[in-house]
Amino acid sequence: MAVRIVHSPMRLTVSVSGEIDHHNAAVIRYETDEAIQSSLAPCVRIDFGDVTFMDSSGIGFVMGRYRIVDSYGGCVEVVNLKERIFSMMKLAGLDKYVTLRKKEKGKKNETNK
């Protein structure tokens, strides 16, 4: 599991790779929260393109970051979701709070709705 964070004036991009589960979710949360709180970027993009596995901890991770970003009027988008993870997030109702975008087949960084 790895987290890569890229700052720009209008967006904070958090790229997560590997597994998101109970054992490593705390590290992902900590690194992401520090970056969000120091930047207060109006848009936080969470890139799941290299996530190989996710349990309910991934849903909690996204919802928690939404709450932080929403508290200062920002938005969250979760991009490059594989079909299975996209479906899990939709079933959990995350699409009511954040923008969810699937990963296009054959394209790593392209997004679609």
C-alpha cells in the first residue's frame, strides 16, 4: 500500500495503490488528512486506479475525507475506479456525497461517469 500526494492551487490529488483494508487504512487516512488540512484545496481527487483490493475500510476512508472537505465547502471526487469497487461505493450510497468515476478500460488516468 502506498499513497502519493500531489498539490496544485485548486486540487489535491491523492493516489492510492495496493490494498485498502482494516490493517492499512489508518496510514492512508493520516497521510491524506495531513495533506487536506495543510492545503484546504477546493477539490480533493482520490485516485483508486492502482487499488487492487478494498473492503469496507475504503468506503469509510472516502466518507471521512468527504466530511473533512465538506466542512470547508470543498468537493471530493473518486476516480479510476474498477467496476467492482465502483459498484461497492454506489451500493454504499457514496455517489450522493462524492463524484464517482470509473476507470476506462485500457486507460489508466482517464475518467468517465
